[in-house]
Amino acid sequence: MTTLTELNHTLTAGIQYSVGQSSLGLVQVAHTDEGICSIIMGDTEEEMVLELEGRFPGKRLSKSQTSPNGWLEAVIQYVESPVGTIDVPLQLGGTDFQREVWDALCSIPSGSTLSYTEVANKIGRPKAVRAVAGACAGNKIAVLIPCHRVVRNDGSLSGYRWGVERKRRLLEREKSLNA
């Protein structure tokens, strides 16, 4: 489970980002002075920068060789060993509903999965299955908001913004570390 230390989620300043390598590909951690506003996984830095620009249109983006307080390193370490908690400041944004879903996702133990229907039931909105899927799709914080732990009703893997193969490998890694 991830501890969500939430700070002011207004993104008035520019956004800095740093990139590092993990066993699942590149990891980009974007932040303001207040906290992490985006974590993206990808194959090339160029595609991740384009995704970041799309997430924050009109914001000044700049690459940094280091991240404050070791945030990039902490995120990569969590990707490699996704057990326990990681306490980093996050700027979530999103609607109240999205934040409710994201909180529910953070309560799914590492190594476990829930279906979209189960998440909808967990938040007390059993008819909001598609909206839960939309909230998962709107998640800007890869791995720390563990939308990869949500699967179809039959347990099969469904879409994942950063690739179904990454989702599969994350879930396998979590299960092996929690066995």
C-alpha cells in the first residue's frame, strides 16, 4: 500500500522531470517544488516527454539531472521491489470521484488484484464500474497509485496506459515478493 502524502495540487509553477532506468523500462518522475505530479513509464524519453506535455499543456517543462529528496531513485526502487510503502509527496489533482477510486486502489495489497466491479463496490458505488475504469485511466502516478492491480471480472489483464506487458510483469513481481 502506498502512503499518500498530499500537498497543494495546484500546478502554478513549472514542472521539472528526471528520467532513470528500471527493469521495466524508463521511468520519468515529474514534480513541482511541492511534490510529484506525474510518474510515467516508457521505452523512450521522447515519448514520455510528449505524454507529459499532453498532461500539462502550457506548463513550462524542464529536465533535471537529479530529483529532489531522491524521489526518482525512491520510485525506481519501488518499481523494482513493490512491497511496503513509499512516502513521497504527491500532487494528485483529479475529481473527488477519481481521488476516491485512487484511495481505494492504494488499499489493494501488493500481490493482490481486484476487478473494476470490486473496486466500484468497495467505494460504495456498484453501478460506477465504467467510471472506475475511467478513473484508473486518468491516473497520472504510475505504480504508486496502483491501477495495475485492477483486472477484468474474469481475472484477465486489461488495458494499462504503460503497456499490458508492464502490468503483467508488475503483478508477477508483486506476487513473487509477497509469496
